[in-house]
Amino acid sequence: MTFTKADMLTPYIGGHMRNGRLTRRTFVNLVGRAGGVGAAYGTMAAMGLLPVPEAYAGRPDLARRGGGRGVRVAVIGAGISGMVAALELSAAHYEVRVFEAQERVGGRIRTYRGGDTVVENDSVQRVDWDRDPSLYFNAGPARIPHHHEALLGYCHDLGVPLQVFVNDNRNAYFHDDDAFGGRPQRARRVINDTRGAVAELAARALRHEMDGEMSEEDLARVRDFLKNFGTLDENYRYRGSWSSGYAEPPGGPTPGRILEPLGLAEIAKGSWLPWFTIFAERYDQQSTIMEPIGGMDAVARAFYQRTRQFITLNAQVTKFQRLGSGARVTWRDRGTRRVQAWEADHVIVTVPLPVVNAIDNDFSPKVKSAVEAGGRLYIPGVKIAFQAERRWWEQDHRIYGGISWTGRDITQMWYPSSGIHGRKGILVGAYIWTTAIGNAFAAMTPAQRAAAAIADGEHLFPGYGRLVRRPVSVAWSKVPFQGGAWVEWGNDPDARRDVYPVLLPPDGPYWFAGEHMSHINGWQEGSIRATHHVLQSIQARTGATRADTD
């Protein structure tokens, strides 16, 4: 059976008309359902319906609020959340100690280079890449959006140099076995042909009777917007666009010939493709996006330089125990095996919930249950990287940075934004964040993961196996003291509603921080914002206690 573009919109129109008229809200909903967030966003902008985002309040000024002299705070974990806590608390004269189970700081901030070792629970990989400043692999966080003001502020204050990260490249590929006969398509063609088709559908919807529901001014604005948004002709038909690329590119005296448009029905055959087309228009992925020069671990190193005197490495916390209004933290030195303890007024637990769940504790029963439930929601993210002896994606395909998407298991390929026109490069040949695929890859040996990634890559680049070598993979669910890449509360809406709020207030002396305690999950910004919230709450309690004793 063959469907036209109009056929695809008809079911939505039939169920969303009010007395035969199309309201502004319904019209925007139809555009969004047919074309995704990007199309709806543009329509709302044209109609003046967008809100203004909240401004970032800035770093907590704990010292101005009285500081914390004589107050002890134990921080569990020296990831970015723990080091932010150490930096701010020490500046406000709290007595702070950070206990980190690993021999390094940064938590999931992990950048690998030649000579490093990847340790998982059941395997060890030696990174045998060439030693070169441009050859690195961010196995954890890799991007900093421009609106992550807290992290960017720390990068500025700590002197972490940044460069632009090419997140969206319209010359990279979209691929799905079920669409276009399995042939990869340039991103620009899929995105702009989708835009044109959706604009044409929306223009047809405007022909329905709307008297009294949308003003003539609104209608004129929307018609004008649709024509420009979708590159429609005078009859509001999409016939193709130079934005989608050329079958014969222009050059010299020749004008060029644009590509025939891809049909929306064909685009929709790819289960991921409609979502891919709006990726760069999502709030968390919008340009400009940045990365530290030389690798994300530059952030961890900068924090460590300022907080190292408060951090004890190789200190694996084994027990929490309440003592009056405070608590005792028991820890074991992983080198000497010596067991020690430290007593504190407050304990800020920043490590991932699966790790918290493994520590002997006396949390309240409801908090114990919340920690266990939240720990089950971590994404088993996997990244696989290769060294390439030449930068073939640039030389052969003119792809300079950015991401190619595929419906196959590897999900994404990332091309490096650094070292452009260099001799060699590190290609991220897989970035997996779905639970089923992540678990399947985590169950493989590193060699099996590499083989599977190469097999999938062949569908985008025939001969791919000859173009990449020296694989390195990281399955975050198998990395010691991590338990997963990040929490995904959205996988269980009931948990966000019922479990997450249980962990927000303190449980006696215990406070929880980290990305899992934010609404910016999977990002360093979430870790920082959640930590700021806890620090402000501790300062408020400290000030109230002092007021009571004065």
C-alpha cells in the first residue's frame, strides 16, 4: 500500500479539529507530531509562543552566608560533584574530607590515551595508540553545551581552555537498514527534505476552515513562515532544496542540479530517522557545544589541583553509621588494606546509586528502598574507539567532526573535532545508550565488541574494517565503582515521581548529590547543580543551628 504525504497527516487532523476549525494549539501539535520538535519549535517562534528560560543563579556563596568553621563534612566520591563540594566547602572554612575508592579523580570523566589501561570487572585492555596530544578518547562526558553555565563558569575560573566541539555535521550520514534500500544518506538531505515535506503538510492543513480560531495576522505569519521554513514553491509544494545538496554541484559557469527530494514515507521507514532529524534542535544538543582542549579530563585535573589536599585516593568506603546528629564513615585503604574511620557532621554521598547500594549503611528504610530502586535505572552505556592511520573521513568523505547515525547497534559514530588535517585520528566507532544493546555489548569480550562494531560500520563505509585498528571499548556497567553511565529516571516515570523525591531531602546526616539528583541527568552540569543545592541546604542548616545556640 502506498501512502502520500497528505495520507500521513489525515488521521491527526480528523481527531483534533474543534467544530471543524483548527486552533493554534492543535496546529502546533500537528506540526510537532509530523515533523518533530524542530518543526514545532519554529512554528511556535513564528507565532510568538515561546517562554524565556530561567537564568542560572550562580555558584553558592557559602562564606558570605556565615561559612562553616568547626563543621565537618565527609564527601564520598571525587568525581566532579565531590570536587565541587570540596572546593566550595573549603573556601567557606568547613573541614572537609573527600574519600575516593579509585586511584584517580574524575569518576566518569575519563579520557584515554596511548599507554593507558582500561579496567573492567572481568577484563583489562591496554591502549596501544600512538602518543600524540590529538589522539584521545573521551569514554565518559565529551560535550559541554553553551547553556551549562555552572560547568563553563568553573572552566573559566580554573583556567580550562575550551574549543568548539562539532556536534552536528550535515555532511555526516544517516543510515537505517529499512530506509533508502539501506544506503547511507547525507544528514543535510534527510533533514531538509523532512523539513520541506512537513512544511507542505502544514500548508495543506491551513486550507481547513479556521474562521475565528486563528487571526488573519497569525495565518499570514504562518504561511510566510512555512514557505521559508520548507523552501516551498508558490503553490506551497516542496520540490527539493539546494539545502539538501546537489546531484551535480555548482562550480565555475555551471549552476548545478539539486537532488530529487526524498519522500517522507521513505524517511519514516527508518525507526530512528525521524528522531535523528531533530537531534541538533534539542535544548541539550544545540550549538554552540564545546570540549576542553586535549580531552575532558582537563576539567578533573583542574579541580584536583585546587582540592587535592582534601582528597584521599584508594579510600573505599565500607560503612556509614549514625553518631548522634552526625555519622561515622568507615573506609579501607585499597593499597594497605588498613581500615580507618572519620566522624563528620554531614556526609555528602556523590557516587552512583549502584555503588551506594553496596555500602553497609543505616539509611532510613524508605531511603534504602529508593537507593536500590534508583540503582536499577542506570544506562549501561558503551563506547568503542579506534585509531585510524589516516583521517579517511576527512580525506574521502569531507566529514570534519560531527556524528553519523545508524539504526544498527553501534548507534553513532563520532568524528574528532580536534587534529583536523592531521596524519592520524581517533574515531569513536560506537556510542550505545540503550539498555538492551548496552547490556548485550557489556556481556561481550572487548574483542567481540570491536568485531561487532566493525561489522556494523561496514554498512556505512564499505571496507571499514581496513580503515580502523587498535580498538578500545568501555562498558560503563562493568567499570569498577560506577555501575552504569548515568541514571535514566525517564525509563520509569513512577520512579521520578515516587523515588527521586525521597532522596532529595537529607536522611539525618546523609545528603545525596550527583547527576542522578538533578533534572539534567547524564551531564556534568547536573552533578554540579545538584551539589550546589546540597551545599546551600547544609549552609542554611549550619546557620540555623548557630542562631539557635547564640
